[in-house]
Amino acid sequence: MHDIRFIRENPAAFDKALSRRGLAPMSAELLAMDEARRAKILAAETAAAAQNAASKEVGAAKARGDTAEFERLRALVAEKKAEGARLTEEAGAEDARLRDALMRIANLPLDEVPEGPDETANVEIRRWGEPRKMDFKPLEHFDIPAAKDGLDFPTAAKLSGSRFVVLRGAVARVHRALAQFMLDLHTSEHDLAETWTPVLVKEDAMYGTNQLPKFAEDSYQTTNGWWLIPTSEVTLTNSVAGDILEEAALPLRMTAHTHCFRSEAGSAGKDTTGMLRQHQFEKVEMVTICTPETALAEHERMTKCAEAVLERLGLPYRTIVLCTGDMGFGAQKTHDLEVWLPGQNTFREISSVSTCGQFQARRMNARYRPAGGKPEFVATLNGSGLAVGRCLIAVLENGQEADGSVTLPAALAPYLGGKTRITAEGQLV
């Protein structure tokens, strides 16, 4: 959420930053709401002051036997009390209207973020690994003989509909091994604290990490008001909601492996084949809570943590900076990691790592206390480390062989009882 004080003091800069995202100027509209809210607050305070002044005079009028003045003042007290209550209620409504408007406006991009309307303006900053040369036509993951029996889409459709999958046998075990490998790497080498969180959250948590109010249709809600998390960014970040942390305790670096749920609203017809875009999937998420001054350094660090997963698995990838028109709603700056998929002959997103500045913290009222100073809002960051299902796709496609088998990354062998291949018949050997 945006700081209305910043907008009051920097309306032109606010509008300019919005324009870099392709958004129309909004400062005038927001400041008009703010002025209406402040006017109601001032009027309510004026009415309260008049009520208090009249209340003090009531006793004096009664003491001197001035019945007419006593009745007039008593009526004035009642009038100002009712007026103050009405104005306070109206001020609350104006405040809620302004807060809702501020919550629906995307975060401001950092100056260093490249400007552009869409993904065509994203900038590649580095690349790792060389796509393996195959002397046969590479297949997409769902057509590889070794994986065909392990990716059961018909049964999933019978159970749940489209964009679900049932994993079986060797494929299911590799999927599990990938999540365990990621968690072990992040906790043992990257100094992230393993965390287990619920997948059902209160509405406030969804507001805190900007899924609400603007993106309600992208998530699932239960009949009793809980929301299914789209990623454990929601739970990990909101774990500090309402807190005042000591600066010495920062940064907090956390990771969690959870099921994630997304309705994929607005993506009809996109990536409908295979398991690239699912309603239910698993992800190992990374979240950092830090001081605003250290956020950019933490962003680079977190990106390196995600890159390390791909490098240990031997999966070629590239890292790009998203332009202003392709960044997520809550991000100030985002790095996307795109893994090479030979079956599609292209790079596809497997991780998105974003710094949000104080945007989410302001929504959650998450603060820290600098040494000797007043509480300030923390900075929050989140990123995939990685999406487990997409990593499975990359492992299958990059490891496929001409005979229909799949050679698995050596890093997974300890999690697979030393086994290194899935045969064309779907056996782990």
C-alpha cells in the first residue's frame, strides 16, 4: 500500500512512477479523497471541542440558576455530540475509501527497472549452462515414454477437472526428491529457516501480501471465509504482521514447502497441455524480512539462492530483469529465472524473485525498531526456490534420451536411494 504522506509531498514523482508502469496519473484523485477525509476529521474535532466547551458551561449556568441558559447549553452539548458522531463516521468512511484506493494501485518501480509495456522489454542479465545437443527430436514432458505412466492427466480430470495431475511411481518420487533437495540446500547452505505453515489463511493475510482486494478472482475461497494460499509468500510474510521487530533480529530469512492454489483466472487457453500451469501445485518459497536499506542486497542474494538450485541440477537457465510493464503488482523490482525446456525449444519461467520495499509492510503494519529510533516499516522480499512441478518438467525434458528413458541429475541420487535413471518403461533404476 502507498503512503499518502509521500503522495502529498511528491505528487509529480508519484504520477511519473505510475506512468512507467503504463498507469494514468492518480495523485489528484487520491489527494482529493485525502482532503475530504481530513476535512471530516477536522470538523469532527471542532464539534468535539464545542461539545466539551459547552459541557463545562452547563454546570456554571445551573449553579447560578440560569435555567434558560442551562437548557440551551444542554441542547448544544447533545447537538454537538450527535454532529461529532456523524462526522466521525463519515471520516471513517472517507478513510476506508482512500485506503481501498491506495491498496488497488501497483507498487512504484525502482528507477533502475527497465521501462517497457510487456515481456518484450525484459532484459537478460546473465545465463548459465549450455542446452544439451540432442541427436533426436526432444519431446515435451508429457510425451516422454519414461514419464507417460507417471503423469496421469485422465484420472486427475476425472477427480478434479482440467489443470490437475496425478503423479505416480518414479515421477512422483522424483517430484518429492526435488522438494527435499531444495529445502536441504536452502537450509544447510543458504541460511534460510525451514518453516511449515497452513495453506488456509484469514482474509487479512491475503490483504497483507496484496492478493486482495484487486486479485480475488485469482485465488480460491472456502465457504467459511478462509482463503487457499497461492504461495507460502502469504503465510511467511504475514508471520510478522502487526509486529515491531528489533533491528538486530533482521534479516529474517525463511523457506517453506507447501501446496499452492491458483484459479488461473484470465489465462484460459494458455499452457493447457501438460503440467506447466496447474490449479494445484507445490513450491519451495523463500521470504526475507529486512531493513529497507538492505533490501536490494537481499534481492541479489535471494536470486543467487534460486539460481543455485538450477545449477546443482545442471539445468541451463537465464536470469532476466522484468520491465515495468511485466512486473507483478507488489514488486519494486523482479528477477525472473527461466529454465531451458528442450521439448518447447525455449526458456520458461521457473522462479520469480521480487523486492517489494515497504509496500506490503505498510498493509500488514509490520515494523522494526532501529537502535535508538522510532519504529519504521520493514522491507519484504519473496521468491520461488523453486516451483517443484516446473522443475520436474525441466528435469524430465533435459534428461531425456533417444531410447525414451530419462537420466536424472546426480544431485538427486541421495534422495532416490542412489538411483539415477527412469527407464522407458517408467522404472526408477
